[in-house]
Amino acid sequence: MGRARFLLPLLLLAVAGLTPAPAAAATAMTADAGVILDLAKSLTNPPPSWTGTDVCGGVSFSGITCDGAGRVTGINLVKLHLSGTLPSSFANLTALQSLQLQGNVLEGDVPSLARMGSIETLVLDGNAFSALPPDFLEGLPSLLKLSMDDLPLKPWSIPDAIAGCAMLQTFSASNASVSGPFPAVLANLTSLQTLRLSYNNLTGVLPVGLEALGALETLQLNNQRSAGKLSGPIDVVAKLPSLKRVFLQSNSFTGPIPEFDPNSQLETFNVRDNSLTGPVPPSLIGITTLQDVTLSNNFLQGPKPNFTAKAKDIDSGNGFCHKDPGPCDPLVTTLLGVALGFGYPLQLAKWAGNNPCDPWPGLSCIKMDVTQIKLPRQNLSGIISPAFANLTRLQRLDLSNNQLTGVIPDALTTLESLNYLDVSNNHLTGQVPEFKQPIKLMTAGNRFGESGGDSGGGGSNDGSSSSDPTGSHKSNVGMIIGILLAVILLVICVGLFLHHRRKKNVDKFSPVSTKSPSGESDMMKIQVVGTNGHSNISGSVGPTELYSHSSADSANLADLFESHGMQLPMSVLLKATNNFDEDYILGRGGFGVVFKGTLNGKLVAVKRCDSGTMGTKGLQEFMAEIDVLRKVRHRHLVALLGYCTHGNERLLVYEYMSRGTLREHLCDLQQSGYAPLTWTQRMTIALDVARGIEYLHGLAQETFIHRDLKPSNILLDQDLRAKVSDFGLVKLAKDTDKSMMTRVAGTFGYLAPEYATTGKVTTKVDVYAYGVILMEMITGRKVLDDSLPEDETHLVTIFRKNMLDKEKFRKFLDHTLELNAESWNSLLEVADLARHCTAREPYQRPDMCHCVNRLSSLVDQWKPTNIVDDDEGGTSEMGLHQQLERWRCDDFTISDSDSFSTYNTSRKYH
């Protein structure tokens, strides 16, 4: 009985404590279920299985994971093509651990997630979200992975709240509109292993504090789109002990490649398209784990590195002293030691190659010995290197008005020929050494010892090294006033220049006087030209803007152009276009307007450009295009007929292509109004294009690579014969080196994989693009079509996949094609060729000559006809004279005065 009295209170306490638990669980489950139901309502196309209200009780809500208490812990809706928005109640899912929404088209603002303290994985990639909440990343201490690539957000900066995500291991926000200076707050994420912020709008330098990221393995900051991009030195990457992959390409980083630890685990090092200087450090070359090195398009100097890496790209755009690995000339080595003292500044990037007396900027030589170095006002920093002492014939050294620190090295006193040294107006300290020989020494404006140790011994210092603090102060004040006056004058000059520039551009398309400025030629010499690469007229206007008559029409204009040497005066073009009448406009491009014109009764297209609006880069590429097209002429390349310059304008006259672009005949039929192309027409066009590119690759006097081959750059004449246009991105490849590195340019979808990722361009880049065009001609589809499901958007991938099943492949073809058995077999041949052309590895793709041979066997098929054998006519026993007489009697009646040669000619052209 006593025992029962003891147990009863315990039982009552247990009942009192346990009874409310189911109600609490039900409430929590109901709250989380309500959020999921809100989500289902905000989606325009929720998953089909989302029916009813039992979110956690069964299998109806696929992708939703709950715990035993009915709390939602996971949401996995990857690649379901969901559209709509996320409800504001999302933040109530406080037990959520994983939210994966990548591969959908969700839009609107990302709701606040501030109270999701349990979330570990947050993936938003590839959606259409437009903005982030003000409290983004606040209160997320458990976050391990944050991925938000490819989001069209409004410009935003990484918030300081990310410092609270101390456990974060992966942070990926590539192409996500991240703006502003590089976020120093990331140095707080000491657990970070992967950091991807490429294709954003970041600026500034890499903060030194990043060296705290000891666990970082992948650093991907490439291709910033901001005006200044990321800049400054990259020293911090050598201080990250776990770093394996570095992608810093296409920025504005400067200075040398840092020295790496011998035990570095680095595997990939890509810094191409920056402004790095100095020699490649041996410590980088010696990293045994290094597999992929990309250094091209910098200003690297010194000996060419001898990497043992499997993949390397180091030559293009750099200034190594030799084409092959090996030591530089001793004088080069000495001067690079001088540049090392200054930190290998960009100002000395032209100290490249193996001949300093070529000469390098700032140097003067006598008999291959440097006698003078003049580098004043170069904004140099760093120290005066003792390496100067190795220039034994040096007579004059001027380093004035820079930002140099440290001391004047005593080694300079060993230069017996030195008679002039100017180091004034720097930040030098210490004592001025005593020179043995007479020397003009200028040291004012520095911070030498207060005891007067700045006066040089053995030479005259011209009074400029006075230790009087007052005099030094006055000198500094005068220098500051002078700098301010110079800045004010510079601002006034720039303002006047911009005002004059704007004034000129206002009237750039006003009626043009036919009178040229004094001393200026009316014409610019160009011989062969296609569409300018940057105005891209073929892709920016309607079907009537493209030019071509047949080759015969072009030939009829030859007399007119020949009389001017292809140089046409402005008066001729004014008349041809009715004084550039707006009614004659065919289209507008990036650098000008294209007018329809008539010369000698034939239609032409006149592109009127203004060099003021093109800018320096545009003019350089414009002239590069001209240089290429001067050297090529082919019936399947769009030709230039004439040209003219007048003041700031550049005028080009092209043959007129009357049937538009291939793109308009394949993918834009509704807008263009063209009838679908037959299979025979498509094969003929494909062969024409192949012959044009084959000519560029191997039959012209030099090897050219087009780099922007696509349907909008293939023009059709009145007979639907094709010509390749738009040569603005053409690259010249030396016959001995048909592979080179260049900045990636072209059109996404047509870029070969190796070109898009490394910038390595060969003729196989054009072959890949040609294979894509063949696929478009077979299917009538665009290479990239975002209106289709995600796994079908990329034509090359789905084309190669569907080829495995002929019946499935037949349904994949352009539905406008009418194919008989012969055409079907021909199409399969072309499809197989397209598959080989788009092979991932360049060596697996054919050359264009193979494409021509394979297509010509399908297009230009010769078939014998039923004819009477010559023997049946009894001619086999006749001599040539008797056969000739018989043919004359059978075919013609000619006078006795007709000669054999005349008769033979008449038969040939009958």
C-alpha cells in the first residue's frame, strides 16, 4: 500500500508531462504542411504528385522529407521545370536542413530565410530570381553549402552576415550579379573549401586576409565583367596551403606570379588574359601535382618555363626571351633583376625578348652595353636593386619622381663609368653612399637621415641633397602645388577634348561634303572585305539587309572599280545612295548604317561607319578584318567591291546578297517569309560553306581561322548559293603553327569545347562550328533553345543522342523536309559527318577538305547516260583528220576559211 502511494504521484506526473506532446507535434506538422501547401499554390505547375494535404504522411508530396515529429527537413525539387514564386511563409520551416531548387525557372524575390537555423544545404542555381532579401544569410550558423549560380539578380554585394556562416564549406555564386569590391568578409570563413565567384562584377584587389582560408581547395574568380575587373597582385594564392585549383583568367591582375611552397598541392593554375609580369618562378614549375597550366596573354618575361604538366598554354602574348626553354642573355638577366627591385611593374612589361638594345623603353646602349637608364615619373615603387651594379658601362641613371623606398645601395659606388644619378623626389631613407669618382648626384625630396647623411661624397650634388628640414619642406610644398596645377590643366584639356568629340559625333550622319580636308586622302585602300565583325549586320536586321548579287553581277562592276583602283570617291557613294537617304537604309549595326545603293546599274550594299563611334578597339579589329580580306578571294566568301574614307567615316561597298541569311531560311521562317529549303538546296549550301572554309584553312596563301561560323554569317544569293561573311574575328595562323592561343570570341553554342575552356584555337574550331550548322540544317532547330525542356536545349547533345535510334532520329528531323529513300540515305551520311565534326577532342574531327570530299560525292554525283559507243559509228578506225571532217559534216556547215582553232573554240563555248 505504501508502495502504491509512492508510484501514484509519479504516474500523474508522467501523464501530465506526456499528454501535450501529440498536440504539439500536430501543431508543428500543421504549420510546416501549411507552408508546403502555400508553396504548391505559388507554383504555376506544382509536381503532379502534390495532391491532398497530407504532406508528411505518405508518398503524395514527392521531394518533401519530414522527421518523426512531422517537421519538414528537406525539399528536393531539382530540375522539375517549376515556375512561379516562393511564398513568404518559407522562413517558418525552421527545421529545414536541405533546400535544393536548382534547374527550375522560379522567379520573384527570394523570401527571407533568416530563421532557418538548421539549414545545411541551400541550392538555388539556374532559376530566375530577381532579388535577395535584406536579411540574406543572417542567422544560418549550420550552413555548409550555398550554391546560387546563374541567377539574374539585381546587383548585390555579399553581406557581412555571411561571417556568421562559420561552417560554410562551399560558396558558389557564379554569374549571379555580385558587385562591388572583393568581399574581405570571406576571410572569416575558415572552413571554406570551394569559392566560386566568376562572371560577376567584382572589382578591387584580393585582400591579404584570404590567407586565413587554410582549407580552401578551389578558387574560381575568372571573367569578371566590371570595368576595372579584379586587379592587383595575386600573392595570396601562394599562401593557401590546401589550394588545388586556381581560375583567375580574364581579369586585370598585375605583378609577378608568386613563389609557391615546394609542397604545394596545386593541380590547375589558370591566369591567362591578365597583366602579370616578370619571370615564371621555378617554384611553380617544380610543383609535381600540377597538371594544367595556362599563362597566355600576359606580359611574362625571362626564360620560357619548362613545365612537365600534361596540359600547358604559356606562349601566346608573353615576352619570354626564347621560343624554347633555356637561359636568357646575361644582360637580360641583369635587367630583370633591376625590374625585380621595382616588383616587375607593368610599366616595364616591354622589357621582353632577348635583346635589351632593341631597344627596351628607357634604355640606351652602345655596342650591346647599357649606358643609360632613364625611368623618371614612371610611378615605380619598390627599391633600387643592387643588380644595377652589374651594368658596368652604365653612365647615367635617372629614377627621379617615383615612389621608391629603401636606400641607395652601396653597390652603385662600384660603377666606375657612372657620372649622373638622379633619385630626387622619392621616399628613400638611410645614408647616401660616397662615390669615388666625380658624379652629379641629385637626391632632394627624399627622407635621408636628419644628420645630413644624404650628402654624397666625392661628387657634386648640386645643392639638391640639402638636409635642411625647412628647405625640404619648401621643396615638398612647391612640388605639391606643381602637381595640383598639372592636374587642373589636365582636367581642362580632357574636358575640351570630350566636348569636341561629342560635337563631332552629333553630326556624324549628316550630309557629307565631297571636299576632303586638306592633306587627307579621300580613299582607304582595301581590296577584299566581308561584313565587319562588330557591326554584325547579318544578325541584327531583317532579311532584306544582306547583300549579294551573283558573281556575274559583281564582275560587271569591275570596270568602275578598276578605274579607281577599288577606291571610290565620296561623290560616287553619295550618288549611289541618294545622299544616304533614310529610305535606302537596309539595317543598322554596331559601328554604322548599311545603305542599299546602285553603282553602274547594279545593286550594292554600302556600310557607312564612323571611326569616332567605333573606338580604338573597333578600329583595330576593323583594320584587322581588312588585312585578312586583302589576302583572300573566293566565290564562297562575300567580297568587297570598293571602299572610301572621308574624315572620320569609313565606307565599304559589298556585293548585294538578295536572299538573306541561312538562319532566316532555317529558324526564322515566320519572320522572314521564306519557303523551307529542300534537302538538295541544303546540301548545296553545306558544300558551298565547306568549300569557303576549306579555302581559308588550306588553299589561301596563308592559313586563316574564322572563329565565328554560324548560320547568321552565311549569306545566300538569288540562286540560293552560299557565301561566308563576317570576318571580324578571323585569326591568321602561321603555317608552322596552326594552333594558337587567343582571347575567346565567337557565339556560344558554336564554340568548340577546347576553345571555350582554354582559348586554344585551331582550324578544328571552325570544323566544330560547321558540324553544328549541319545539325541545324538537318533539324531546322537552333543550337540553343531555352523554350525546350532543359535536357533538350542543347542541339549537339540531343542530336548525338537521337542518332543512336534511327526511328527516333527520323522524328527529330526538320518536319518541312520531304525525303525519298535516296535523300534519307544522303541525310544519314551528312548526319554522320556532323557527328564527327562535333567530336569533343579536336584530333577526332575531320579537316574541311574531308567535309568537301564527302559532301561533293553526295551533291555532285555523276551518272552515265545511254549513248552510242564511238565504235558503233565506225570512227575507231578513222584518223583524227577524217573524224574531224565527219564531225564537221554532222554538226555544222562552216566556210573553207574557218580554221581548226576557230572551229574548236566555237564548239567549246557552243
